[in-house]
Amino acid sequence: MDKGVPCMENFGTNCKLEIWRRENSTFFLFSVPEKRLPSSSVLLLRNMYSVSVDGGLAGKVTIVSKGLKKCRGSPVCVRASVASTPLSVKNQQLKIGNSEKTVRIGVLGASGYTGAEIVRLLANHPYFAITVMTADRKAGQPFGSVFPHLNTQELPNMVAIKDADFSDVDAVFCCLPHGTTQEIIKGLPEQLKVVDLSADFRLKNIAEYEEWYGQPHKAPKLQEEAVYGLTEIYREEIENARLVANPGCYPTSIQLPLMPLIEEGLIELRNIIIDAKSGVSGAGRGAKEANLYTEIAEGMHSYGITKHRHVPEIEQGLSGVANSKVTVSFTPHLMPMSRGMQSTIYVEMASGVTTDDLYHHLIATYKNEEFVKVLGKGVVPHTRHVRGSNYRLLNVFQDRIPGRAIIISVIDNLVKACGLVAQVVRALGSLLRGPGFKPACLR
């Protein structure tokens, strides 16, 4: 078969297999009419809708049988273990015909959770190609040996940072621990766009960074040019940036509902109380006694009380739109789940303001934003509804205490940290003009 050209083959009555080949990749698209699904395929469909073909490559069933009514009309594509909506099937076909438009990506610190999420999220996008992956302790190993659920993706072997060749890279995603990225980014070629997922460039005030992170900033000149990567708020600034500081997960879930309300003067700056809960993956992949299963399971753990490192980041964003110092009461909690985050925020409304005012202002603010959804009145956001997706769900509720409101914001802590990366690169207009980015939820 020619590269990028489909071939139709029949598998039973009216059951067709469309095969696309591109270089070393094979994409299988199945079309199965209702009530004519081969019995041998039913079992495969029940197994996460994947269809095994010659060595485990997978495909799409466009119409499922009567026994799977809940899925009718919602075809799912599975390539390896990366699930996506029909939009991604279209994107794969675009990728075949538009390879010259690919944005070449380098992932530094690829063996961590954020590295794995970046790969998963970019796997089906038509304009991204990962060309460099670093992981000093895993140098020389294939990515699939570290994350087997992604072992069918076409990826380069991981290398040590000192051996990385950036001549074939347009943008770099830095997934290294806090305190290690400053000197590494300082040494990267100046033409590269850089998105840093650590906290090293989030705080504008380097003295504040030293206070909260316990060490002096090693790249103060770079800090001056870094742009905070909350795309819904700072999209224009990001378009002209070379270095983007990806926001933390707690600050993302908190700033997005609060910043527009503060800027509009709808809530008071005093008495903002934030009760936030996160899955264990938020603490990273490093081996820590406090994160062992027996320490985490069957309980809830408060930590970083009054001194969590995300506090100055949250207050920096809120103070910026308030043009006045904002101090919050923030307490995070670790939950016995792998991923997900909920921030329950208690605010005092300005005089004469109602919860309806807050609700409608958030709707108006984010009506054109693809990834922020204000739910219907009275609908409570749940972390399971955003698991594996790049969406944030928000809602506002009247408190029993007069004059106060409760805001609930949920995100997937891993995807919102990494999903912002794709938003950020899309906002870097000189690099990418193309289809959007819509990772499907995991269930």
C-alpha cells in the first residue's frame, strides 16, 4: 500500500477495515454496521473498545452492536493505549498529509508523570512530533520500557540531557524537578520556545522564590522574560514569549474562577478560604515514604498548612488583577486517588452582589474558552468528570452564611499541568496554526 493512502478490505458482511500506512505506522479504522457485528468482535469491543490486529495494533468501531447501546453514536478510536474522539481520527489523517507542518518537540525529564502525560496528550495531534526525550537515569532506554501503556508510540529512545541534540527541535517542554531547570534552560539554544513545568519561573519576584523554595534563583535574567502560562488570562503575552512558566495545578484550579471575579470587583479581597484536595500523582513520581500506599490509602492527609509553595503563586495572580495585596487561607489535602483535584473556595461577595452575578460573570468570561466549562445551576462538579481531560468544571453556590458564596473548581491535576502545554504551544502563534487539542476523559 502507498504511504498515506487508505485501502479498504472486507471482514464479513458489510464489515470493512480501512488501513492507513505512514512510514512505520499503521492505522486501522473499522466500520461495522449495527446488528452485523461479528460475534468474535463483541468480546474485543467489551475490552475498552480496542480491536486486536496482527500484533496488537488497534482500531475504531463506528457503530456498535445492540448490546452496547450506551456507546451508539459515539465512536471511539484507540491507537495503542491512547484513546481519543473522532476528531483525533481526522487529525491522524491530517497528519499523514501534512507532515511538513509538524512542530518538533523535545521533552526534558520524560520519565516522570508529566513527561508521560505530554506524550499521551500529543500522540494523536496532527502537528506535533516528539524528536528528543531526556531522562538521565533512564538514558538509552525506550520510552515504552518506562511507561508500557505508551509502548506502541513512535518515539526516540531517552538520552541524557548532555547528549541531547536540539538541532531538530522547535519547542522544549521541561519536566524536571524544581531547582534544576534554571541552569538547564539557560544553556538551551536561544531560538527554542521553552515551556517549563516546574515552579522555577512562575514567581516574578526572585526574592520570594528564594523565601519559599529555599535557594537563590540561578537565572534571574531569564526570569525577567518569563511569561506566566495561564492561557485563558495571558494569551496575548504568551504569543510573543520565548519562555513560558506553566502554572501549578492548585493555582490553575483557584485562579481561573477567582481572577475574573476579583477584577470585576464582585468579591471582597478579604476572607478568601481555599480547601483543596489532590490525587497522589501531584507529588511526582519520586519514591517518598509519605506517598507509600499504606501511608495514603483509606485516609485523607492535610499537608503544607500555611506554607505550601503554591501560596505565593496563587497570591501573585490574584494580587495582579486586584492591584492590591491579596492574602488567602489555603490548605491542601492529599487524597487516596491517583489523579484529580478539587478546590472548594469560600468567598465574601461585594455589597449588593449575588451568587447569580458571580455565576453569570464566569459564564460570560469563559463562554469562548474551549476548556473552561461553567456547569448548569445546581450541578456539582466532580473530579471523575474530568479525569484524563484538559477541561475545568466550575460552579457557584450560595453559602448558608449571608453574603458568602462557595465556588467549586475541579481539574485533572496531571492533565491540567500538562494539557496547558498544548494550549501554550498553540498560543505561540509563530509555531502552530492548526486543529485544536481535545483529549477525551478517562473512565
